[in-house]
Amino acid sequence: MGRRPRYAKGNRGTKRIMSGKEFEGKPAHGNGTRLASAGRKPEWTGAVVNPPVWRGSTHLYPDVASLKDRTKRNQDGDFFYGRRGSPTQWALCDALTGIEPSAAGTVLYPSGVAAIAGALMAVLRPGDVLLVTDNAYEPSRAMATGLLGQLGVEARFFDPLDVAGFADHFCERTRAVLLESPGSLTMEVQDVPALTDIARSKGAVSLIDNTWATPLGFPALEHGCDIAIMSLTKHVGGHSDLMMGSAAAKGPLYRKLRQTAQSLGQVVSPDDAALALRGLRTMGLRLERSTATALEVVRWLESRSEVAHVLCPFLPGAPGYDLWRRDFSGGCGLFSFVLKGHSDTARARLIDALDLFGIGYSWGGFESLAIPIDPASIRTGSAWPPEHWDSGDQYGIRLSIGLEDAADLIADLEQGFAAMEQK
Ligand SMILES: *Cc1c(COP(=O)(O)O)cnc(C)c1O
């Protein structure tokens, strides 16, 4: 990119943090420092703190020789053409790589679902078998059986908590495993190190949808995963105003992800990349706050006679609580609970009565959300509801706790429960 700006001294100290090299040993900086400095290379930022928005399709070359040279090299961080990004997107890639221990690089996609599709397409071929955890995000399941099925990949679903039986799901065609921990809606924590060990011994690649914890709470590549996927729409964006996804991996797989994304023509807008970078700076604070608030709400819900089960990994006794304690260093404000008895219409009365919780998909924003959930309708590889639950306890609600005050959210839920009982 020519001459390095002289004036960008304040950003110089961040270079080592972003290089990824420090992760070969123990990270030298804490999460807050990392989030504040990540991706702020002088080459990307110039004289300002954050990388400016570089809008552009055409990139210009000084002469024909350099056009030919860039075309041949296809390197990260080289100006080439808009589809391969600009300093705004590269800074976001650097920043995400900087917070993902062991990653060689990160690829951006226009949504989380696009990231899951792009990562699976990078590692699967016709005839391969893909093992999918039975608590996976519903569009991941639909992609595995639908689009990937059409491409000749066979998807099989496995019980997220059954480590002992996991090896039995493999055959010589099994090429990849898709994990999600905690799983969408039902929140089971998986024994990721044990499952990825088994996958590796069978020659399969392990991918994880790590949207819930982010690498701040669960550094997935360090726990045995080969590819760590996130919907940046959730915690990284954090303000419910952008769609984006990412996949990070170690060296050889990173190159494969990048090559596949280039073939598929995946690109994110520089405006959205700048928003994602802005969100990233405060992600640690937002996660800490929403986790603390969620814990208060969870404890309150546990005390309510209307509630049969709270599905939250950081609750002692929850499925995978011990694994959560062992493997995670942080959480977020997303969890579910199940009503004792009641009905679909009673559940709707509760949700409709809430003032502070919006009704809508997505999560991880600054504002709280509530939706009804019915996991039983999508599971195929494990029992749901669990066999030991009382029958009739089936009407679930997922809450995404935002940055409001815990006391206000609890008061809102309290009046929601009152409305639920008024027929
Ligand atoms: C929302 C979500 C996705 C998909 O992300 P989009 O950016 O909405 O496409 C993937 N995985 C999980 C667990 C999600 O909650």
C-alpha cells in the first residue's frame, strides 16, 4: 500500500498483538486490552483511531506490471479488487484473528449462516458424511439436510451430550463434525475437547458454531476445534444493526476457507465492517454486563412456581455445568426456560405482555428479547423434552438479556407472569 504513514504512532504498539504470534505461547494481554487494540495497524488506520470506511470496487494499479503481480500473488492485505476487501475489512479480520487464540486468519461472510455454509463447503465433498450435533441452530440443520444433501453430502445428527456413543456415529465416509456449545435453544454444553479428540482420531474436521461464547468465553481452536464460526450479527455487532459472519482457522484450513469464500464470491460491505469493528471494542464489557444480569434473572426465574426448568449453562445442575466450569471463562445473556404446564396461548400471553423485551429473532444486542421455542419439533437424534421431565412441561421461552437493569427486567417478567394467568 505504499508508504507507511508516519503519524500513526499511537497504533504502532498494537502490531504485536495482532500478529497472532503471541498466541504461540500464553497470550500477553487480557481481553480488554486485546479488544481495544485489535486490528489497528497504522497501514489500515492512517492518522485516525479506527480504520476509515474504504468504499470501492475498482482498485487502481500504478502500472501493468503491478497489476499482473497482485493478480498472481492473491495475498491478504493487498489491494486487488473490491471483492477481496479493503483496509476496513482487513482490519476487522485482523481484529477477529487477534482475539481467536491459535487462528492463522479469519474469513468474513455476509451473515452467520453464510459463514456456516462457506466453512462446510470448504471441507466437504460429494459422498462425505457430516455429523451434526442435535442441538444445532435450526438453519444449520436445514442446510445440512437440504443444500448439502443436494450436493451429495449425507447429514447425521447425534446426541450433544453422549460422548461415550459418539465414536459409533463415524464411518469411513465421515469427513466433518459440526458442534455448537451451548446449543441453540436448549443450551447443553458439549465436551468439546473429548468430541474433537474422537473426530481427529477418525480423520474428521471439527467445526464449531461459537456464536454464544465468542473466543473471549471459549477459545474454540485451543479446545480442539479446527474451524471456529461466529455470527457477528450477535455479540460483535451488538447493536442489532448489521448482519455478518466469520470463520477462523489454523493455517492450511484457513487457506481453504479463504479460497472457498473467494470462489463463492463472498464479501461484506466496508460500512458493515466498520460497524462490526466499533461493536467489537465494547464486546467484552457488554458480555460481562449481560451475563451478570442474566444470572440475576435466572436465579429469580428458578424461584418462580410457573417455571419448571431454566436452561442455562452457568446454573449448577444444568446439563454440562461441570464442562462449563472447566472450559469457559465467560458467557452471555442468552438462555431459555420452560413453563410448568400451561399452554401455547398462555405462553403467548406472557410474551405479549412484556414491555422491555422485544419479540424478535436474533440476540446479542443491547436490547432484551423474548421468543417462544419448541425444540421438540426439530430434534431427530436425541430425546426432547428429556425423559425425566414431567409431561406437559414443554412450553419454552428464550430470553436474550441486554443492557437494561436487572431489577427492571425482573419486574417486567413478573407482570408478564401475572398477565399469563389472567385468562
Ligand atoms: C443467529 C445465529 C446464526 C446465524 O447468524 P446470522 O448472522 O443471523 O445468519 C448462527 N448460529 C447461531 C447459534 C445463531 O444464533
